[in-house]
Amino acid sequence: MGSHGIRDQVAIVGMGCTPFAEHWDKGLDDLIVDASTAAFTSAGVQKDDVDAFWFGTAQSGMSGIALARPLQLHNKPVTRVENYCTTGSEALRAAAYAVASGAYDVAMAVGAEKVKDSGFQGLNANNPPNDGTARTLTAAAMFSMVAPAYGQKYGVDEETMADVLASISVKNHYNGARNPRAQFRKEITKETARKSPRLAGTLGVFDCAGVADGAAAAIVVRAEDALRYTDKPIYIKALSFAAGSGSGLIDPGYDYTHFPECEAAAADAYLQAGITDPRRQLAMAEVHDCFTPTELVLMEDLGFAERGTAWKEVLAGTFGLHGELPINPDGGLKSFGHPVGASGLRMFFECWLQMRQEAPADRQISTVDRGLAMTHNLGGYPGEMVSFVSVVGTALD
Amino acid sequence: MGSGGGKGTRAVASHDEDTTTLGVEAARLALRSAPAAHAHPDSLWFSTSSPAYLDKTNATAVAAALRLPPEVPAYDFGGALRSGIGSLVSAFGRTDTTLVVAADLRDGLPTSADESAGGDSGAAVLIGSGDDTLADLVATASATDEFTDRWRAPGERNSKLWEERFGENRYLALGADVFTRALSVAGIDASDVGCLIVTGMHARAVTGLRKKLGLDESAIADDLTATVGQSGTAHPLLVLAASLESLSAANTPAGTNIVLVHLADGADALVLRTTTALAQWQPVRPVAEQIAWGADLSYSKFLAWRGQLQPEPPRRPEPARVSSTAAHRSEDWKFGFVGSRDRSSGAVHLPPSRVSMEGGAVDDMEPLAMSDAMGTVVTSTIDRLAYSPSPPIVFAIVDFDGGGRYPVELTDVDAAEISAGSRVEMTFRRLFSADGIHDYFWKARPVRQAATAGADQDKGGTA
């Protein structure tokens, strides 16, 4: 028994990512074709060169055929993956393991979500038939309970907390404004963030991720084959996953100031990658900023700040584009919106750009020589959550 | 419609209440204040003129929420405004313990007298025999008469009325007749009546009969029309419960004669005599206390709750209908709020679970009834985006006294009054309806101290 990881066994050799937007003129198939074609081109392969496919979508399609049909894949192994908001990351995890196992030489992960065809605000889950007793709260409401709990535990008054959360929103919008693929490309002020209409608890519009359509794709091969496809492969150092039991919802011991599933996923990933000081060893991290309090708490869960101190680090600019550890240099969920199946792979795409120094100059981070980048995804709610963490790097150890 | 008008107040069921939930609420109060020997009724009868379902029995949901065993027959006495008093009279004829529950939601066309004079209530009376009753039946008298004074076609929400004088004329005669005959059977005179209750939907007839019977003003019970409003099928039971509470609180001597006359398609009269147990009775949440909790409700919100006004909903999907099979499998949880407790670790699971979250024991749980547990708010929020028949949703994480946590929607609540540490209790509500199936489940509401807010009137008592 044990989680051993696949450090340095698999490399990403090509990626594609569509703009994330309200794509009124593009359906799911269009988004899939756009992202996949870009990934094939990036890796210099044809679709027939890919041996197996994993397609992540939360609600936009069923089965592998949702990918095989638009790409016209003929009798290839194509599997649909769903795991809440970590769906895209899970597609890549499956593809990477398939290659690491030796079962396939070339595998592909595609994630896509067509959200804006529902006619409703926000993300909506299609629940199976049930007894009618489950909560019907929005994710915003569930996560809104984190801010007051954190403030109370660590003595952060409401005014300061509002300033901290606005700072996170401002930072992500600043980064997104420099990203042509982002849904929102405008910098905002703290005043704008703080005056936005309230959706749930103290959370306003600018505390919440947008809602967009999008797709992203990655092609993975064995690490020893990587240089045949690109001279700047991104090596997988760690892939970890933690699914909570849901007991946080009914456990009187849970206090809404941390996400144990994320702590567990991070701990496993750091072990796999040999990371002992993430704040200094990582060049950047893409984290799941579905709501501003989520990003705040994640800074502690992922080991970037001591417990109870992340709010100070946020105010100090530690996680800014040119701060000590850039967080969400692409603008995060805040700027990109959250097409669930695509978001995890969109995070990898930012690592791909940044670590290969291919990001636009006004967004390129200056910490690339640290050689390691992280992506983090979560799905569900405080108390009932799944979490994914990856570490990728520019060189083999 | 901006015209105001009318004196007094009326009780309005919240958007998540119907006659079934009002019945549950009243029955819970009745059972909580009942002598132990009668706390497990042998039968449950439910009467309403505004049922949540037709064809399907509503008393079964009441029984499930009360966790009555399946051996207890649960029947609806539906449709007519006479069904409540009819089930009450019938229950007195039985030898075992019968829980008689009645509830009504009274509607009228916007701005009509029926709308403003109506009231929503649930009431429950536990009928049994023994030396621990609060009042004993001495006599009854009935008069049945076929005439069309007030009627409502199936599917319609508003009653229609014949010219008022006709019904007044009939009811005055019928009421006086049953009063006289009941007193004769009881062997008492009008001057022996310590408490006279006259109820009925015909307001002029009710007032006129009270005057005609000529009793001393001090013997006339408050009929609650100025506060609760006229609550139809449930009203005679409601006023009886409130009157018993008043007599108990005033330490009225045992042996006081109560006469209840209800005017509906004829008239029925009951003569009850109070016992020595009445003075010792500790009613849970007397009607007067609930009336004092009443909170203001805007007319537009009232119309929206009654479906007379369709406000802009949040742009979120409406919930799908509840699965009958899934609901039946989780009957104890859904209707009874029964969780489970791990025998080895003691961990409380809401909903019940086969595998323990602490220690991982499998199938080693005991059922844990939580509907009467009180809890404390750990943290709360307001969801302005989620679907609700009356947004926004106020939601809280609640830790229960004695163990267990549940994240739950709050109701009958002003969000501003909720903070960490607020005390809440559970209440049975209707979450939504889809495809005609009502989703019943439990919510939490702030625990009221005397003289704070609350919108509905539910009452129980034993007789």
C-alpha cells in the first residue's frame, strides 16, 4: 500500500486552450474541436497518433462519444470523466496514469463545458432523483460561511476581511486583464469589488467566479519520449487526489476555516514531488479561487502561509503577479469563469505558458527558474469536497 | 390593494406551510403537553377544507412526522367546513385515544371580506378516557340541515356566498336548537355555563347567536376572530384549546361547564366539564403566546405566498419532483427527522448512515429522533441566488444539544436576528412542490421567547 506518484515518468508535450467566454456562437463540439486542434498542433501530432483519450465534462455530455463524435475518433479508447469541479484535472490524471502504466504511448486529456446554454445564472447541478431532503443552496452560500468563521477564529474584523477579499479579487482581475483568453479583462478597484451586489452572505459579484464556456486539452507521453515532441516539455512531478467523506457537514468539530481535503491532497503531492517548502520552491500556483474566501483559506491549506496569517500575506501582496509566490497569474476562476470540465486543464495551460516563458510579457512571472509549478482544484463545498493537486516541472530530477 | 381596511389581524401560514404542516405543528404541541398515558394515540384523524392532496391521504404525512407506528390508522375527514367538529364529536364516542387534528388555510379574492376575516390555523385535540383528562364530555346535540349558504366547487380557492340574511336566519335557529338540547341532556341551565364558544364561518350568525343565547358577558370565550381570523374547519378546535388554556391559567374551579357550538351546514353543540387536572396542565405554547409572537407581513408578500401574485423568481432552475420511492425509503428521516447514532463511537449522523464517520463501524447504528432537539447556530448565511418560493434563503449550520450537526434552512426568521449562538428548534415544512408532489422536510426556526415574532397559529390541547 502507498501513494507513490509517477514523478518524472510522464510529460505534457502539447496543450490547447480556447478563450473562456460566453460563446453564444460556439457549441460544445466547437469548443472541443478548437482546444483539441490547438493541442495537436502544439505537440505536432495528428489525432490518429493519440492512442487513448479522457474527456472531462461535468454536465455537457455523456460517455466518450461526446468526444469521439466531434473529433471523429474511430474505435479509440475514449472515456468520459466527471468529478465535480476537478473534472478537467481528473481527465489529465487518468491520461497520465495510462501512459505511466505503459498501456499507451500517447494519451490525451480534453476538458470542456458548455454552461451558457442553460438560461440560468451560475452553475447548476442535475441531481439524480432523490428524497427531496438535500440542500439546495448555491455554492456561493456554502463558501460564504468561510469568511466570518475565519475572521472570528483569527480575530480579523469585518472591515479588514472585506479589504482582504477585495484584494484577492483585484489581484485576479489585474492578472486576467493581461490574458487574452480570460472572460473578464478589466482591472477593478477594491471599491468596485466591495460595492458589488451581494449574492450570498457578504459575498458580492466580485467575490465569485464568473460563468463561461470553454475547453482545454493536453497531450501526454512517456518522459523519455518527450523531447521528440517539444524541446520544452513540462514534466509531471505529482498528481494527487482526495475525496472527503462528506462528514464535515455533520461533524461538530469542523469549523469552516480550512479544507481538510485540500490539505490532504497537497501533502500527498508534496511528498510525491519532494517539496518541503512550497512557498519558496514553487514558481507559481494556479488555485481554485471559486470565491475569494476560498483562495484565502487555500493559501494556508496548501502551505503558502502559516495558519491565521494568509490575510496578512494577501494584504502584503505576497501572491501578486510579481510577489513572492504568484497565485493565479492567468487571472484564475475569477477572470476566466468556470466551465467545470475545462478549468483544471486551463490551470495546466497557464503552467505550460509560464514555465515555458511563453506568457505575454506583461503577465510573464519572474520566478520560472524555481522550475516547479502547481495546480489545485476543488469541487463540492466546505465539509464535502474533492480536491486535486498537481506539481509540474521544467526539468527531470 | 393599498386600501387597508378592516380591524384586527389575521394569521397567515408561511410560504412553506400548508394544512398538513400546520396539523403536524399543532399535533406535536398537543402530544408534548399530554399525560404520558395518552401520548401514543390509537388513531389519527385529520380534517381540512384545504387539503394538500386529494385522493392521497394527508393524515399519513402527519402520522409520519409524529412517528406514529403503522398500526395507528390515519384518516382524512375532508372537504367540508363541518368535518373538523364532526371528527371531534365522533372521537368522543370511542373508547381508545384519538388524536383529532384539523387545519385550514382560508383564502378569498384579493380585498374580499373572506380574505381579511379568514385565518390560517392548525389545532389538535387528544380525546381519551381516564382520570387525567382536562375536560369530560357531558352531552352533545346536532342538527343537520341541507341549505346552500357557502359553497366552493372542487379546484376553486375562493368560496361563494348566498345572500347573508338567509344563512343568518337558518343558523340562529339551528344554533339555539342544539344549545337548548345539549343543555337539556347535560341537565344544566344556561346560567350553569361557565364558558360559551360559538364558531362558524357566518360571522353575523355567530355574533347573533351569542347575543340570542343571553349568557353573561364573562362566560363568552374570545373566538379569536380579531386576532387569528376565522380559520374554518380548524376553528372550533382552536378556540376550544385556547379556552381550556385560559381557564387553566385563570385557575377556574373544576366542574366548569364549557359549551362549544359550531355552525356549519346545521349546528353541533358539545357540553364539556373541566376536571381537577386542568389546573395542573402545562400547555406548550398557549395560543395567546403564539398570537403575541405575530409579525407583520406585507400584503404583496401575502398575495405572493397565496399564489395570487407571481413575483420575479431567481434565475435558477426549479427543483425536480421528489422521487416517491426514494422518499418512502427515507420516511423516518424525511418525515420524522430521525438520524442515527453509532453505538460504538456515539457519532450522530444526519441523515442516518450505515457506515460510521468515526471508527468506520458498519451497520451498528441506532435510530436517533431529532425533531424535538434544540440547537445552536454555529454560522449562517443568506443565499440570494438559490431557488426558493420566497427568496432569499436563510441558512445555518446548527449543532444540536446532545450531539449532532446539520446544515439547515431557517424559516419564520428575520435574517438580522440570526448570529452564531442563536437558539433554534425544528419545524416540519413544505419545501416546494413539483408535478403536484409536495416536498415535506424539516427546517429550523428561532426559538421564541414570549413576545417575539412568529406568523402562524398552531395549537393543541387535550380534552
